[in-house]
Amino acid sequence: MPNLFFSIPLWQIINRKQMEIIGRQAEQKALQQYVESNKPEFVAVYGRRRVGKTFLIREFFKQSFTFYVTGLANASMKEQMESFHISLNHYGRMPYPREKSWMEAFRQLIHLLQQSQKKGKKVIFIDELPWFDTPRSGLVTALEYFWNSWASSQPDILLIVCGSATSWMINKLIKSHGGLHNRVTRRMPIAPFTLGECEAFFRFKKIVMDRHATVESYMIFGGIPFYLDMMERDLSLSQNVDKLCFSQNGALGDEFSILYASLFSHSEKHMKIVHVLGKKASGMTRDEIVKACKLQGGGLTGVLEELEHCGFIRKYQSFEKKSRCPIYQLIDFYTLFYLHFVCTGVTNGHFWTSMTDNARHRVWSGYAFELVCLVHEEQIRHKLGISGVLTNTASWRSQHVSPQAQIDLIIDRNDRVINLCEMKYVNGEFVIDRKYDKILRNKRDAFMQETKTRKAVHLTMVTSYGVKRNEYYGLIQSEVKMDDLFYNANQ
């Protein structure tokens, strides 16, 4: 049997003395607070697969765990318990017998912790907890027993559980209606890197990349550290993408199916829904999804919630619409890139290099840049000088003008101003000509007429390199450039 405990990815153990945590300042500060807490802490760490949850916890604690174990993908209960048993014997001061139930295994863990002579917080890290929960295993009941009967009364206990199956983490732990109800003391969702963190990551890896290329890498890989770490510094971005996604046996060529299958036990519906959503940039209502997917049977609500919890889609409201008619939009960058390009099965090794600035690339990049802006709303608000102003964001589609007017990012401010954000990704200054000036005026006028807002309406352009000053520029109240999206409040 392989050494299950030491199955650490090679990229995380080479040159460990040189490793450092890029970004994640808020999370590191929170972890330090939990270490210094004078009460027992039960921390749930969750987020999209490949986002760097395990790396963060390992590097922050420098492997100084009182107990650490990780679940095994697609393994039986017997194999999961064997992994747990190996870790017990690795960290324990005595050999523990193999047990056949999780209840007994957690009793052994209590004994191990009681025997530990470590000063300060005893850190227990259970990684990929959802994988341990095989059918009828009793894992959750045993975890309830561990926390409720013993750990919750030990002020020196810091229990950290982690999982990529975010829906499991939320439903079984955070929103539990059973014995773990309100037992999680801290929640720590881990988001993908921001553009600023990606830039810092590339700098650390000595990958030379300007900001335009960094934005495009974000549009492809979405700030997922695992993907970014695969890039080679002697290749250009296009060459890296070709090697990873469009060459024979490319490391990310089959990532789509692996990703969804690893998170969802019945991933066919999940993949069918994202395929449909990938064809409509602005998103779809539930009824539109049902019609487009031709789904049979129930369970759609659960599937949509799982996709939302795992960060693949978002649910949002159109401006001034009631919650009974939410819109679901695909927001996972790699999934979007896969559906537009990788799924075609091209493996000539030069596909992406040849795609630069053709029509197909422009359609995808325009939508992907809008998503980049949506996930960097904080940076946009900072540039507009409204970080301290209470705001709501939404989108809007007209009902009474033809062709239909659409605004993908609206910032509704508490200081009686609404920013209508137009996002344009071009390789140079964006030029507003007579035709586009008319489009902008029609959008603004239709929005004001249909919403009957009494707030001041400002047009805001979010572009790569700014807007050229010409006779049509006067319509614009504010600008946000690509460089502004790299702002990091923690730097």
C-alpha cells in the first residue's frame, strides 16, 4: 500500500524553504487569531477545487500539526479508515489498532490528543473531509461525537476541516440541522487569486508577464494557483496555453471532466447546465435552463445550489427585480474557456498562438473581461472613490426598446448615484465613435426611463488602456483602466 500520509504534491515540497504564501493576508490574520484564541475553535475551510486551501493551511502552520489526515478520492470506507489509521500511528506515541468504525477511530484521536505534550493550541487538520463520508459510513455522527463530547470543552483545540466539495461543507457542517448545528465557530471561504495576487505569484515564480497578458491568463485560468503554477517561465502565455490545453496529453486537456467528477457524485446534470449557460453570457432564469437542458425529473434546485456553492455559477438579480426570478450565470473562467475552445478537441499544439485577435477570440475575450471586472468590483469601487459607500451591484436588460439594451454591471450607490459600467477589452485605447456614442446614450436613456430612477446616472468605462479623448468623450463621467484592477488593499 502506498504511503497515504505523505502523498504531498511534488510542487509543494520542492524547495520548501523558499516557499511562501502569496496574498491571503486576511486569511493568515484570521488563522493567527484562531491560534491565539482562548477557546476551542472549529474552522471550516472551503472553496473551489485547486484554489489553494490545503497549501495555505500547510504553509501557515509549517506542518506543525498535532494530527493531520487527508481523505482519498473515490476510495472505500476501508481505504479511508486505513488512511486515518496511518496518520494516527504517525502522530501518536503508541501504535493504535485498526478499527472498523469511525466512532472508534475518533476515540483513538481523542486519546492521541490527550497524550500530546504540545504547548499551546493543538491543531487538528482534516483535509478533504467530504471524501471520508462514504455511504453509510457514520463519519458525520462520529465527528459530532468527537466535537460535542470532548473537543468543544478543550480550550487548546483548533480543529480545521477542509473540503473542495463546498456544497457538502455547507450542508453537512455549516447549515447542519443535526448534532453539528451551530458547532462550526469560524468559516473561511478561500477565493481564487485577484489580479494583484496573480501578478505577485508570477513575480515570485520569476515568470515575466505584462499586465495585459496577466489579465488574459486570468480570463483563461481564473486566478487558480494550481493552474498558474503549471506555467513555464521560458514560454510565452500563448505557448503555455497551447502546451497545457491544446497539445497531446496536455496537463489541462481533460481537466473539465476530472474537475466536475471529483466534486459531484452525479456530475452529468452539472456539466449539462454549465454547457447551456456557457452559450448565454448574461445568464438564464431557472425556466430557461429547464427548457434548454430538457431536464427530466427533479433535483434542479440542488444541482444549481451545488454549482453556486462551488463557485462555478452565480445567482443574481436584475436591477429592481424581485428574488422570485433570479438569473444564473456561468462565472468559472476555466469552464468558460473550455467550452469555447478546449472541448473542440484540437491538439495541434499551436492552436492558441494562432487565435490571437481573430473574431472568435474577440467574442470570448469580451465576455471573459466582463467577468474579470465583475470579480474585481472592489477594485472598481476603489478607483471610483466609493470604497466606503454602501453599494449594491446588479445587471439590467431593457424590456421596451429594440434592439434590447443591456448593462452587465450596475453599481447602485447609497449616495444617490448609479454607475452604469461599460466594459471593453481592446489592445489599445478604446475609441468612442458616433455609432457607439448613440448606443451609450440609448442605454442610459432606456435605463432611466424604464427604472424611473431619481438618482444621478453616471456612465463609467472600464477598459484595458483607457478611452481616447475625442468629441464623444464628454458623455463619460468616470474611467477605470486595467491597471486599476490590480489594486490590492493589503499591499
